[in-house]
Amino acid sequence: MPWTTKRSHLRIQRDVIYALLLRELSSRFGKSRGGFLWVLFEPIAHLIVPMFIFGFLRQRLMPGVEYPVFLFYGFLPFLLFKAICLQIVDGVNAGQGLLSYRQVLLMDVFVAKAMAHCVIQAVVFTIVLTGLGMLGYDVLPPRPVELAGVLGLTVVLAFGLGVLFAAVASVIPDARPVIHVMFMPLYFVSGILFPVTRFSDEWVRWMAINPLLHLVELSRLTGVDRYDPMKYTSIAYPVALALVATVVGLMLYRLRYLARVTQ
């Protein structure tokens, strides 16, 4: 009888997540170069289109700040948040077939999707950042460690809210398209295209309820030299919301998972 070693639960989960990660990356990019080009198209479009529309106002809106760099560090946390959050929400349906395997849990699918999009966004943003640098823009962040912390906080907030929205969508299926549509107005109220400091103080106070606005402002504060953020910018607010969303989301996931396996 051959000698075998029994794998621990932690090692099994690690192997499952790794396999799901490879599966997610493979399905995302496909077997052709077109898959990667399509992934690269979104951030480039977010740069080029606003530059054509608002480029002539850049000196009046942000004197001393290059508009493409301003845009880049704005959509950097937004697209990362959107990709992770929506992929987790859609992961409930996409991972149903995988749940027939005893070793695969729904949370493994969520974690693999979040990790896959972190890898994808890191590669895409590095390419875009390199392209801007080759065009002569000053794109290197003055505080890279702090910027990494802001992006890490973005991932935690996206994951927590994604799990929370997924639990809600599993109870109310009609909530899924509403969650997708929600990101359209969120794009415009997160200060991606122009600095919110141009609005009145009353409007900015209401806009500051949006945690993504704080993450966008913190991204620019750590990535753009001589950037003046809104006065309500706070790291404590998105941190607290990320912790609450993660705890509540995991509690709802636990309740829904137990209900599913006991039926």
C-alpha cells in the first residue's frame, strides 16, 4: 500500500482557491489575444474619452496638475472597486456548477474572483501607467506605499460590499441589475472626471457620504504631486465602512450558506 499524507483543511482550501484563480484568469483572457485587449480597452477608454471632452478645461479646473494623470489616479480605485464588487455579485450564479464539488465553497469562488481581478487590474494599470510615462507625463506616485494602502483598502471595501450585495441578490434576484446600474451614477459622483472642490461646500458635504469619493481623493493625494484634496477627505470613514460591510457580508453569507446546505 503506497504511503500517503492527509492534507489539512487549510491546504485543501489553498489548492482550491489557486485552481479557481487559474480558471478565472483563463476564462477572462480566453485563448486569444482579443481577451486581453478587451480588458485593456476599458481603462484606456476612461482616459481618452474624458481627455477629448474636458481636456480644454484642464488648466482652468486643475492648474498645475496634468489631466491624464488626474484621471488615471481617479479611475484606478474606481475600476478596481467596480470589477471586484460586481464579479462577486455575479459569482453566485457563475459558481453554481463548481459547488457540486465537495471541496469547493462559495467563499472560495468569491476570493478567487477578487484575487483574479487584483492581478488583472495590476497588469492593466501598469501598462497604462507605462504608456503615460512614455508620453512624457509625470506618473510616478510620490507616496507609493500609501497608495498601495489605499488600493488595499479599496479591495477590502469592494470585497465586503460584494459579499453583502451577493447575499441580498440571493434573496431578492431583482436587486442584481439594480446593483449593476448603480455604478453609473456612482461614477459621476465619485469625482473621477473633475475635482469636487469646484462644487459648493454644501454639495461636497453630501457627496462625501460616498466612500469611493474618499478613496479617489486619497488615491490622488498619494499619487499626484501637489494635489489639493477636498477638506472632508478621511481614511477613517472608508476603513470603518469596509470593516462593517465585511462583517455583515460574512454574517449574511454564513446564514445563506447554512440555509442552502441544510435544505
